[in-house]
Amino acid sequence: MASTRTHTLFGLAAEFESPEAVLAAARAVARAGYRRADAYSPFPVDGLAEVLGPHRTRIPLLVLIGAVFGACTGFFMLVYANVISYPWNVGGKPPNSWPAWIPITFELGVLFASFAAFFGMFALNGLPMPYHPVFNIPEFARASRDRFFIVIESADRQFDPEQTRQFLEGLKPIAVREVPR
Amino acid sequence: MTTVPLEQVEREEHPVIEPGHTYASVTEKITDVVLRRPPGMAWWVGLMIGMGLLGLFAIAVTYLVVKGIGIWGVNIPVAWGFAIVNFVWWIGIGHAGTFISAMLLLMRQHWRTSINRFAEAMTLFAVMCAGLFPLLHLGRIWRFYYLFPYPNPMQLWPQFRSPLVWDVFAVSTYFTVSLLFWYLGLVPDLATLRDRARNRAVRMIYGIFALGWRGSARHWRRYQSAYLLLGGLAAPLVVSVHSIVGMDFAAAVVPGWHTTIFPPYFVAGAIFSGFAMVLTLAIPMRWAFGLQDFITIRHIDNCGKLLLVTGLIVAYGYSAELFMGWYSGDSYEMYMNLNRALGPYRWAYWTLILCNVITPQFLWIRAVRQSIPLMFVIALIVQLGMWMERFVIVITSLHRDFMPGAWGVYYPTFWDYATLLGTIGLFFTGFLLFAKFLPVISISEVRELVHASDGGRHEPGEFHPSYVH
């Protein structure tokens, strides 16, 4: 396995024509025990990520944290400003007339929750990442258009340049290509 | 994972997407507008008019900063003139974009797919135009940061019990969230543009903004989760923003403003005018860019239905105002209603009734909803009507409030009109540049639509919207 080629080889890419084909292939890859494999598609394919490995997204949790943080920031900022730092009698309302704080509390909650969803998604995905080995094969340009790819990385413990290639060819792809590093 | 039956696409006569498309053909058709097709005469003429009006805006704003807001028609008693009318009008127009992208997303209305991208862009430019008016109205625009709570040597804070301060937070949050939502949706399409570009410089530029998106299954999973959550956040946000705009008025004691129906009725009016703007943009755009396969009669028809529903809610709002004026028994409230219908600004009131209550009734007729020229005309009429509505609310209420000795009449000046036309120029310039340089339709979502109604290769009848797990 530890041939010199694995140092220059990122992995092997199999190209498919339809989401159904790539999903079936991904199931076979997972069943064969490959762990360091990923699929690439021009639009989200239901179940593809789950097939390739147990996957729980932490984004909902991040968004909840963002919402709570934003709402607390909003609420306590208003309490500090209009109750503690500069108490201000408006229309005889009590100093901490909290119903009037709700709109800004809500807006800031939404704002920070949205920041969490947006930046959290990119951070967890490791983006922006301008260079990635999969871009080294010219055909990969079609992954953002009409083709579906499965890449098994050479870092996988089961990876063997010959056997993995034979395995991928058995999945009836359009082509199997080496992805240089 | 749930599957949603795709009833409408097959059963109704007009499909959401014309049949025969493949993943590659939709990609080419939409990216060609950006990368291959020259923009054409209509685009250049539109851009010239837009830039011309934008020049007028620059002059109007420069003169305003030099001379102060005395160049406008505002004075006592009408201290809120065109600026606030235009602010409410523009921000209302923006709301349909968010409604389409967020509310219809959550309701699994997949026909939204081919109109959400440009509707979101419409929101961004409309909110930009809207946000400028309160700032210009400040008089000393260079002091705009006084609106935000920041530690300052005067040791003062904004008065947080005022809806006007809520508005600062609502509008700035709304703009920010709309921008994030729009950009998030664009990222996979920017990657497509990067991969399709022939010119190296163009590829680099789109590549930078695509952030290295490569369509990994794990990335898509998080992407969908984030997109759905942002939709869920934007939906209540859009309701809150225009409710707060409504409260700007409702919190005052002026007859015609001081009413509890304002928040919901403002939200409905906002979506009403916004759908009119969606139609105003979609109809020329599908023709100019050859996108009739994606923005079909079905979309025009559905927008017509929403226009009718929101129009009826707005009509209910008008009648509730009349009823409450009478039912309150308050002489000022009753006079305000009479003054609207019979006073010096009666032409504005009757224009609004004609545009917003009578015109939408034609939308009950299917043939009208499916006629492109008629829909375009109705959309323009509704936008005029919604502008008139805000004019009636702001000006008619202020010019005669309680003391007859304090009554007055408001006359807009040339600079009021110049500023309004100028923001229309800003809006169209921005929108036309967007339409040329970015995909006006979400390509990755249209591919999903192709997958659902799949060009003959699979059994139709099942739709898997990506954002529903």
C-alpha cells in the first residue's frame, strides 16, 4: 500500500451521471468500509452525506447560541442604557418598562442567530478554501454543473491504488480518474 | 426524511419549468446570461435611464446637504413629507423578496425556486433606497451615528421606548440578514460560474466569491441546514420590520395614525406592493434574457393570486379604519376620515381606492392573471396605489389634526420629486447590474427542480426539496 504514488496521489475519483447512481455507489463505498470518502454533486442529494458516514450537523445548536446571545445582548444593553446609565422617565412608565425592550431584543436575537448560521456553516465546512486537490482533475468542473463524483482518499486505511480502482470500476461509473495532490 | 408529492407540477396546465430541460441545459441557459450573451439593447437603455436618474439623485442629495431639508416641502404641520412616504414605500417593496425566499421556502412552495434570487436582490436594493430616506431626513446626515447606541462623551443614549429607534435596529438587521441569505444562496452558483468561465480573470473573480465551494455532500448537508434556519429567521423578521414601521405611526396620537390595525395592515400592504414589483421586474427580465422556460405563466399567475389576497387584506384595513373612525365616536377620528375622502387631498384617497381596492378585483379572472401585458399594467397600478396609500397616511393625517388654527397644506417641491426619482434610478441601476453579473435564477435549486420533474429519465410524482429533511 505505501507505494511512492500515494504521496502524490490524493485519491481516486469516480464520475457518475445521476444522483441515484451516486447514491447507490456511495452506499457500496460505505459498505466496503471506506471512511475517508466524499461525494460531490451540483445540487444537494438527499441522504448522500448520511450514507458516507454518521453525520450530525451542529448548526442548529450554533444558531440557538447565537439567538440567545443576541437577545441577551439586546435586552441588557437597553436595561443598562435606559435604566442604569441614564434613567429616563417617558410618559410615566416604570424605569425598566421591559415590553418596550422586546422589539430590539428580538431584532438582535435574529441578527446574531443569522450570523451564527452563516459564519458557522462556512467555518464547519472549512471554507473559504480556494485550493483543494479535487480541482486538479479538469473534469471536476462538471461537478458544479451536471456530474456527480465520489472520491476515495489515499489517506484511507483500506486504500490501495489498484484494488480501490477495481472496486470503483465495479460500481459502473462513467470513468475513474486519479486525483493528484 | 419526508417526501412531498409534487401535485401541482404535473396536474396544472402551466408547469413551473418547461419540460425537456437537463442539469446541463439549465446551467447553460442561466449562466449564459452572465458569461456568454451580450446584454442587448434593452439592458443598455435601461441602464442609461437608471444611471441618469442616479445622477439626478446625486445632485438632489448634494443640494440637500448644502442647503438643508428646507429645500423640501416639509414644514409644520406636515413635518414628514415625501421622505417618509418613500421610506415606507421602498421598504414595503423589499418585503416580497423575503416573503418569497423565506416564507414560501418554509411552506414548501417550490415554484418560488426560479424567482427567489432576483426577488432577494430586489429586497436588497429596495432596502438601500428605503434606508437612505430617514438618513436624508435627519438634516445633518453626517450625524447619522447618533441613531446607534454608542458610548459618547455626552453620556446620552437613544430613547429606546420609541418605535423610531426600534426601526433603526429593525431595518439594519433586515438588510444584513437579507444580504447573508442572498449570498448564501449564491455561493454554489458562483462556483458554477467559476467553473464555466473561459476568461481567467473572470474565473478568478467568481472563484474568490465562491469561497472554494466544491459541492461536497457533507458541505451540502450543513448548507441546507443553515439555509433553512436562515429562512426560518427571516420569516418572522419580515413581519417584525414592517410591524415596527407601522408602530412608528401608531405610537403617535395623531388621528389617522393612532390605530392598532397598523402593524398587520402594513405587513399585508408591504407584501402587496412587493409582489407588484416582482412582476414589474420579472416580466421584462424573462423576455430580455430569454428566461421564459423558468419564469413561466405559472409564476405570473401565482403572483397574481398573492396580489389578490394581500390586496383584499389591505382593503379590509381601509374599511377597518373607516369603521373604527365612526365607532370610536371621537370627533377628530371621524373628521379625519371625512377629510381623507372629501378634503384637499381627496384625489390621493380616491386614487388609492381605485388602484388598491378596485384594480385587484380583476385578478379573480384567470385569463387576466395569465395575460402578461395586463399583469404588467396591474403591477404598475398597484405600485402607484401603494405609494398613494402612504401619501394619504402621512400627509392627510398630519395636515389637519386637532386645532383648526394649526392646519396647513403640504406642497412637494421639485427636490422632493427629484429624490424619489433618484432612488428609482438607484434601484434600477443596482438591479440591472445584478442581472448582468450574477445568475438571476438559482441554478442549483432549478437543478433540483429538474431532478424532481426529471427530463423523462425517472418517474415523476415525487419531489425531494433539499431543504426539507
